[in-house]
Amino acid sequence: MENPDRISPVQGKGRLLSLDALRGFDMLWIIGGDFFLISLAKWSDVGWLKTLAEQMNHVKWIGFHFYDLIFPLFMFISGIAITLSVKSRLILKTSKSELVKKALYRMVILVSLGILYNGAFRDGFANARYVSILGQIGIAYFFASLIIIFSRSFKTSLFWLSGILIGIVFIQLFVPVPGIGAGVLTPEGHINGYVDRLLLPGRLAYGNGTFDALGIISTISAIAITLMGTGAGYILQLGKLTEYQKAGILVGTGFSLLVFGLFASPFYPVIKQCWTTTYSLIAGGISFLLIALFYLIIDVWGYQKWSFFFRVIGMNSVFIYLFVRIAPVDNIMEFFIGWIIKAMGEDSGQVIKALGALTGEWLLLYYMYRKKIFIKV
């Protein structure tokens, strides 16, 4: 029997709905979903909710929580978009120089927006933090794009990916830090921090100014996770495979990366703040599994209506990321529903406050969606 919820699996010019939905799912936790879940767990005092709420914080050093997945997942998704975009433009005979210019323009804009996000335009540039999440996304996107644009085959990009992952292992385990030694993966002793202190301009935001989690070596690792996304995009474009075969390869790749990362983690720890290769493998593995799941449910089986909530967020992800940073969303919502928040008490009020902020943000994005306002970078 035909699925009554099924609609066309492709929106617009070959757009994967699952990609927009996964991007929106990822962004949800950045724009307030984390605060809502934490508030709900505190109010309800339910055990499984508390367990989920614990995942809404970054691990301090060694280990992995769900919240540590959000940033690399976004970069993985941007890697998929690179493959889909570059291939379609090359088919349309767009010159490689033009593609490079577009990627360079995107990098410059994202780096600039990242500096804005960090408050340099508000506080001044004397002690500004120049590295940022948006900046790292832009830099990784640019270099991953160069690799895809000028690679003669998919094997070439795999060579680059393997080289980066292995190179990070070598740098972090075997290159000595003066006065400390090699392979000291502590906040004070890791090679990332030494390179950041040596070369990175501006303020370092971690370890009392000894390193930055978004620093130079971490950015090279970010290129690797973006290249993993280009690999997923390549698999999704293989015309000779059935949709189930594509999903199967994505799942197999994801499990393989996870197993390899977990196997190596006892002697090469999973550390987000210096972006070890084991962290890349685990984050990449989960990202492969998530895109396989979303692709199978949304684009293959055609169950798409449920994903509309996430797609609305995913279509304007950079905008909403900046909006919740710049605009006083909580104050705006309290202006309208503050009387409800006060009447509900402290814990219940926090749940209402978080839900109200999320609702207001989504309604703004829905308005933009209806008006076809999509702010692209």
C-alpha cells in the first residue's frame, strides 16, 4: 500500500529534504533546545530526562557527550552540501575559478560574522577573540571545497582525508612541546595550545589563555570532518546504487568509524577541545548514521511531514545562530509571557520560558520560510 504521507522526495532543484531536516535538528540544540531539556529535567525530576539533560553539556576534557556532536555534525552537513553543490555546478560548466571565488567569499563572510559573534565590534579589537565557530566552518568549507573542486576522483579526496587524520595523530602524539614533551594530551601540555600561543592572534579563550578549542590544529581537524561529509554526499549521488544500498553504505561507514575511534580511544583519548582524530572518527561515525537515518525515513520512505519543524530551522541556520546571539530573545518573550512565568514558579517558569523562546524563534523562521526569505552565506 502506498504511504499516504509520502510526497516528492526532492524539493526544488534536487534538494535533499533530509539534509535540511538534519541541519535543523542540529541547530535546535544550539538555539535553546538544550536549555529547554535541562529545564524540563529539573522540573520533572524524571530519571531518563536527567540522563538526557546531562548530555546537553560539553565534556570538560576526555570523553564524549551528545553536545560535543553538534559542531562537527554541522560541518559534516556542510561537507555533504559541498559535494551536491560542486557537482551540479560542474555539470552546468561553471568554471573551477568561479567555484573557488564563491568558496573564498563564503569563508571571508563567515570569518567576519564569527568575529562579530564574539563581540569584537562591540568591545573592540584590542583583546578580541578572532577564532570562532563560524570562522572555523568557513575555513574548513573553503579548503574542503578546494580539495573537491580539484580532485580528479573521489579517491583523491579520500587520500586528503586520510592524510589529515593520520597527520593529526602524528602531530599530537609525536611532535614535542618545548619543555613538556610529546604526546602530553592535557589542557596545559598539548601541542594545539603551543601552536595557538605561538601563531594565533588575539585572545585564547580556554585554559586561562593557554589554548583555544577553535585554534589552528583544531581547524585542520575540522577540514577532515567536512571531508567526511563530502564522502557522504558522494555516496548519496551514486546513480548506480539503489537508495537502500546508499543508506547501507552510510550505515556501514558510520559503524566502522565508530568502532575504530572507540578501539583507539584507550591510548589516544577522545578530546573535543583539542580535536583528536579519535574525536573526529566518533563524531564522523555518528554523523554518517544520522544522515543515513534521516535520508532513509524522509527521502526514501517519504515520511516527510514530521520533519517540517526541523526544515524550517535548517533553511536559515546561520541567521538564527546569529539572531539568538545578538537579539535579547529571552527578554522579548518575557515581555509577552512574563506573567505566566512568574505564576508558574521557579522550575516550571524556566520550562515555560525556554519553550516560549523556542516558539518565538521558530515562528520567526516560519515567517521567513513562508515569505521565501533564505539568508545564505
